[in-house]
Amino acid sequence: MAESEHSAGRKETVEKNINETEENLHATEEFAEEHGEALKEEEKQNIHEKNEHRRENIENMKQSMNDRE
């Protein structure tokens, strides 16, 4: 595979991962908002921590794409 094809394929994969992570982030935020009263405090904290981790991953993936350009 040529270098430019490899780079394009990697960029596409990273963009897909970013989109999927953003979708998961939004889905869990909506779930927590809709069902927050029924969730235990520990469950709310777990959702919050996972979403913070997702935000960090999104930023890291975006930075990695920018670094390669």
C-alpha cells in the first residue's frame, strides 16, 4: 500500500472512531438525563467518568490526526 493510501486509510479509521465515540458520549448523556432519577449515585458517577474518558479520547484522536497532517 502506498504511503498516501495508508495515511488516508488511517485518517478514515480515526474519523470513524471519533464519530463512534461522540455517538456513545451523547447516547449516555441522553440516557443519564432521561433516567437520572432512577440511577444510583454510583451509576451516575460511572457514566460521568466514562464520558470524561471519552472526551479525553476524542481530543487525543483529533490531536493525533492534526500531528500527522
